[in-house]
Amino acid sequence: MSKEDISRRQFLNYTLTGVGGFMAAGMLMPMARFALDPVLKGSSDQKLVAVTTVDEITNEPKRFDFKVKQKDGWYESDVSLSAWVYKSKKGDIIALSPVCKHLGCVVDWNTDPSHPNQFFCPCHLGRYEKDGINVPGTPPLAPLDVYDQKVKDGKLYLGKAKPRKGA
């Protein structure tokens, strides 16, 4: 026998190790895919949800609550959201997120007597103009987010809130 020959024992050891490895991989791969696939899967855009009829929207911001379906990995749930909706002077519908850009508190419309006709965050005295732009010198450093929207058949549909372009 030369040095390169393998013994019967080594051959069986290599063969059984290889076969065992393939069998283990065959059992573990489906489990790994099951565990990781929802996390690695690209998130689909949130669908638009009917929030209100266009007739209910006025020039004064009004809060509308609605629910969307959300999927986090394996868990699906209904999430409650809100939007401040009004018509601008031009007649365009504006839908703003009520989440303050300072620390995530909820803003209200026209609740600060010293600053009427503004969105006010009571947590840290943050203020926003009616169009959602933050008032300089107050804690928020960015404007309120704006919802994706569509009007169809007399109803307002809202999607995901996104930061303003150029903000």
C-alpha cells in the first residue's frame, strides 16, 4: 500500500460523514427557509384604504381614524392609524400624519390658545403650520409626514405616510 491509499475504515468514515451531511442539510434547509423567508422577503407596499368620503372634508383639518393590515415577518395584524385631512385653498386634499417629528407624540389641531390655527404637540410644545411645516424655533426639525392618497368614486383612500419631498 502506498501513502495515498485510504483504508477501509477511512473510506466508510468519509462516506458516512458525507451521506449524513447531505441528510442533515436536506432536513435543515426547509426549516431554515421557513424561518428566514418571511424576513428576507421584500415588503409589499401598503394598499390604499378608504378613509372617508370627499363630502366630509372641509377647509378645517379634521382627524380621521382608520385601520390597515400590517405584516411583520410571520405576524399579521390590524393597525389603527390617524390622519389630519383638509382641503387647501386651491381645493387639493391634504392628508397629514399626526405623529410629531420630534419624539413621535401625537399632534392636535388648534388646541394651543396662544397659537391658534396650528398643529400643537403638547409633549414638548412643538408647533406646525396648517400645511404641516414645522414652526422654526420649536422642537420639531422636520414637517409632518404626508399620506399617499387617491380619490376614487367620491372616497378618499390613504396609503403609507412618507416624509415630504425636499424636506
